[in-house]
Amino acid sequence: MKKDIFFIIALGIILSIGISFYNPWKGGGDFLAYWSAAHLFVHGGNPYNQAEMSSLQYQIDPERFSLSTGLINAWNPPWLILILLPIGLIPYAIAIPIWIFCNTFLIGMALIITWKLCIGDQKSRGILFVYLAGFLFVETLSYLAIGQITSLVLLGIVLFIWLLERDLDILAGIALLLTTIKPHISYFFFLLVFIWIIQNHRWKVFVGFCLTALISLVIFWILIPSWVKDYALLVSSLPYNSVYTSTLGNFISEKFNISIFNFSAVLLIFIVKPLLKLITKDGWLTTTNLALLSSIPLSPFGFNFDQIVILPAIVQIISWSSAHLVPRKSTIFVIISFIFFDLILLIMTSINGLEHYWFFWIPIALLGIYLTVWKKRNASRKFTN
């Protein structure tokens, strides 16, 4: 595992230097919002005050602020800002390559942890294919290019599973808090966890989760007493209806003017019980992958760069193939599908002005691949038994 970590560190350094050399501001798109929020908080400001955020962002890059849509807010809960405090201490121009490195490292660690969840202590060279699939996935590259923070959600999900399987429930609860940084991604996963904890009386997970959240909130209340009112006002101004998001509901709404599909997430209620049973049978990783692949396209909100949380599903497919748990034909099918999958994404991302809703199909397509391979694996297991 040490070699894998060194590889991820080296890759992070290469990408942070390479991207910064090629384009000094690449990787700083959405990151400006997160850096601004952390920077304000470090210097006694209010990250949820739009006037303060506007003033800071205009000072940092007045041309970009004027030519783009202007202010970019951090809509996320207080614990994200506390996590990013070290970044807020660094000048923006320097913080960009550092965050590219951090993002690469966080994604790499999530891939490594997922791989270990899949194969345990067995030795396998399949990790090389995991790196290729993970970092050549067009959505991963797009994500790194805009400086998003979804990697924290991704790491929180796989860390939660890793810690839960080792009965480190309090730490698992702390990791679970990371998944709430973007609730529109993790909402269904979180629901399953919530019900499972109640069913199995794993209250220490709640303790870790609630205690960490409470500490974060108390810190904010002490330093910014008005943060609740400011945050509520900020969230209420979130432009849900004017932003094109990468969801099935938004696609149907924009192309066919049918808005009822924006509430498609209610259909997930029908798979709650089967997925809860699957936890006992196939474990948390398989259940989580199915939950995310099903819920992300049905979410009322979400962008294509948020879809990096489906990387564990890709890792698990690779692990099944590398362990020869599926027929050779299925492995060939996976390789061809991934290549075809990525080529389509590459073409789509090269089209200027293509709306986000055209990317709604990505988790749906991967769900089809995942179910196909999973079915072949289960059939192979039955045959072997």
C-alpha cells in the first residue's frame, strides 16, 4: 500500500505542476468559491455573506468576476469550511495547484481503499487498471480542471465502509459527515445508512457523526453568531430552477417541458428494502454502488463532475474481472464498454456550450454495465458452488 500512496503523491505533484504550468488558472474555477469562504473565515469574515464574498472575489480576479456570472458561492455546510481552513491561509494563486494535488490525492486514496475493500489482503496487479480507469475517466479530468470538492464526499463514502467493516463505529460516523458536504449526491446512501443503524443498533456511528457536526456548529456559533440566518438566506437563493443540472428530471424538463420527473427520486423508496437485505448478503460496497448509481440520475440536483462518486463501482467491476469471477467474455465486454464510454464523454466535453443535462446518462449506463457483470459473477458463484 505504501507504493500506491507514493504513486498517488507523485501523480498529484505532476498534475498540479503540469496543469498550473499549462494554464495558471486552470483548476481554479469552482475552487474560487471554496477558497474565498475559507479565506474569509480565517480572517474573521463571514463565508455565508454574499457581499463579503463578492468583494473578495472581485479583488482576486476582477476580470473573471465581471465577465463570468459574477459571485460564486460555497453552498456547503460549516464543516467543509473548517476542513478547508489550511487552504484559506494560502494566497489564491498558490492554493490552486495545492488543491489540484489534494484532489488527486483524495481521489487516489479513495481508489486504493475501494480496491482493498474488494480484494482484501490478496495481491493483484489490477490496481494498475484501477488507476487507468479512475484517472482517465473523463469526468475525473473534468472534475480536477474546475477545482471541485466532491472528492471529499467520495473519500467519506469509502472510508465509512472501511471503518464500519472494522467495527470502528465512531470513526465511521465522522467519515459519514463528509458525505453530507453535498447532500444531493449522498441523500439515498445516507437514508440507507440511517435505517441500517437503527435496525442494527449501531449507535456509536450516530455519536461520531453528531458529535463532530455539533463541534463544527459550535465553532461557527462562537465566531459568527449570525451564521444560521446568513446560511439560510444563502441556501434559499440557490438557483434550483435556473441551472441546468445533470439529472434525468432536468433533461426531460428542458427537452420535453415535463417537470414531474424532477421528483423521480421518490421511486427509490421501492428499492430501500432490497438494498438493506443486500448489505447482509453482499456487503456495504456493493449496496452503496447500486444505491449511488440508482440515485444520482434521479436526484433533483447535481452536475456531471459530482459523478466521480461512481468510481468505486468501476473499481469493483475491475476487481471482479481481475479475480476471474466473471467469464472472459464479460471482461472483454467491460473493457470495450469503458473505452466506448470514455470516448463518448470525451466528444461531449469537447463541445462548447453543451448543457449539463446532456450528461445525465453516465450513471445509468454504468449501472447497466455493473448489473450485467454482477449478474454474471453471481451466476458464476452459483455454478462453482
